[in-house]
Amino acid sequence: VLLTSGEETAEVATLPDFTHLTPTPDPNRVVATVTDQVNAQWVSANGQGALPDRLLLAVNQRLTLVQGFAEITTNRGAKVLIQAPATIETTDSDNAIRLHRGKLVGRCETPSSKGFTVHAPGMDVVDLGTVFGVEADAEEGSSVLVIEGSVRAQPATTSPLAFEPVVLET
């Protein structure tokens, strides 16, 4: 860009326009791991059956647990115990999970797992350093039980419900 004022001309550098660049999640990036399973049977895009131990979960990977229990650990250390029947999905965050239906218990004991979020139908549950449970049903909504510590429940961005975020304690 050239600026002119009378006889003087100055050259001014401009920055490239980054406003139109939107990061897209890398579908191959690992965000969580299936760390333990007890009598677990899953339905995924590949069919129904057992999953291998220590299965790495990538961004936006959806799984349905039809039998048993499974523990998933996010990259930031949040541990999630899922009880069948349940449908979960990873997100583009390494400290969140989407619970479409079913029950889970989240345990966030490390400093890096604080802020772990469960996206459930109608609400997001954000850990504030705790152990908590979430039950989700697309038709009936979601409920939260704080076992230890506290969480913040807030309306999901896609929710038609309007409520003020609330901190729930033991």
C-alpha cells in the first residue's frame, strides 16, 4: 500500500487477510482412548462386536455401547465411565465428549482435565473439578448428578431451551 501526502510517498506493509480462514478439525487427530472395557459390545460404522483394547478415538467418532461398560480417557486426563446402552461421540476437543443417549460418570482429577465438558441433549455440563454423572435422552432431555465437587450446567448452543447457567454442587 502506498500512502501519498503532497510530495512524500511512504510504503506501508499490510497483513494478509486471515479472517476467511476457518480451522477444520483433523479427522485423524486422536482426542481420547478406550482405556478399559467390561463385557462391552459396540455398534460402529464397522459393525457390532468387541473393540480392541486401548482403541484410539479420533475427532467426531461415534460409537454405540449396546452391552457392558467402558472407560474412555480424554487426552487431557478426564476419565469417563459409560454404561450400556449409550451412544457417545468425540468432538474436535481433547477435553469433551458428546453423550447422545445413555449414562456416564465423569471423573476429572488432574489439573489439565478441569473444564471437561459433556455435551448432552439440551445442555452442556462443564466440570469444575469433580466427579459427576450425566444421563441423556433426546426425547426426555438430560439430567446431572454431582457426586463430588461442582459442575456448571448451561444451555447447549443448539438448544431451544433458555436458562441461565447454574453451578451445581455435591
